[in-house]
Amino acid sequence: MSISLRQAPPVDPAEWAARVELAACYRLVAKLGLDDLIYNHISMRVPGQRDQFLINPYGFLFDEITASSLVRIDIEGRKLDNNPHEVNSAAFVIHGAIHKGREDAVCVLHTHSDASVAVSSQEEGLLPLSQFAMRFYNRQSFHDYEGVAIDLDEQQRLIAHLGDNRVLLMRNHGILTVGRTPGEAFMLLYYFERAAKIQLSLQAAAAAGAKIVVPPHEVCEKAALQFWEMQADILVPGEREWPGLMRQLDRIDPGYRE
């Protein structure tokens, strides 16, 4: 497949800025090794548009995504620009549902990493076994596996199961994070992934006879509140880290801006 890196026809500056941030998010997920070839998706609502969002063209690897290659679609999956590429039907079934059901769902990120699939398949999901996990304590939702997400009637269950949380464990499938910014969606993924890997390591150690310490409920809840409340009146979580991550990407992989 020939991939063009040219800039798309002129778009509103706010939309172009959103495209650049979303393309950066794709590249950063790829650099963590959490992508799944041409599958998985990260979407971002078009600024000023309640029912339109940007998403990856079907067939592109995450590390190929550029600002101009992103496809603009509505929540029904209809293309709204002249991009020659299609989108995966599962993309708008999952992402269209969340964007439609949550006003604050500006960026929706979904991956199939080994650790997130393994933890999503456990009855209690992510356990409070590390400080990384504490921000998700009693703040993770679950959606049972229904097969490949191509049936529109699954959308209402996705929205209902997510509820007010920002992390949805899709059983036997992976994880979905909801951000008010790409930075928030990415950092939720980053910390969940670290916590999930630690959990799997500790469970392997426990199977070999190690005694694992689990903090009491009161401490876990205190830590969760600290994570969510310490920035609540200042910044959306992830906003401090995100500019640095983009600067890092500009040094090593600036092509995402094209």
C-alpha cells in the first residue's frame, strides 16, 4: 500500500491541531508496543462537532499514522471527507457508541495488549497490588465478550457498562480508556498497562508460593482519591506529561505531524 504523507486539504486550525495530537497518540502507543498491527483504534471528537470524530484508516499501522491520513467520520461510520481509505466497522461500533454516550469522551483509546487481555479475563479485573493500580481502584468497568464488535445492538451495552468510569475492561478482549484529552486517554492506558504487568508478575510469584501483600480497602480508596483529586482543580490528568511526550516524539519521530 502506498501511504501519502502530504497534508490534507486545508481544514479548520482547531481540527488540524486535534489531528496532530491524535496522530501523536497513535505513534506513542506504537512505541510502547501496545498496538495490534492494523487493528485497534484511537478516536478523537472533531472540535466543535458533537457527532463527528477522527479515526485511523483501515490498513495503516499505528506508526504510519499522520495528521493528514486520519479519516473524519460520523457516529454512524459514514466518511465525511475525501480520504480514499475505509475504516474498520468495529471502530465506529465501539467508538461511535462511546462518543455518542459520553459528552466528555473527547478521545477514546482501545488496545489488545497481552497484559490488558489477561487482566480483563480475570473476574475482579485489575487488583490493587501496586501504586500504579490504585487510580483504578473501584473505578473500572466491565463489558462481557460478545464476539467481534460489529453488531450495532452492542453499543447500548457498551455505554451502559462503562457508566461514569474512564476505563472499561472488555472481557477476554482488552481495554478501553476515555479521555477529555488525548493525554488523559494515553496516560490511563500507560498506567493500566504497568499495573497489569505487575499484577501478572505477582500472580506468577504467588503460584510459586510467595505471599502477596494487599493494602486494606481504606488505603486503596484514599490513594484512588489522591490520584483523581490532586489535579481536579488544576489540570486534566495527563496534561503535565503530554507536552513532554510530544516533544520527545518530535525529536525521534516527527513525521506524525504531516
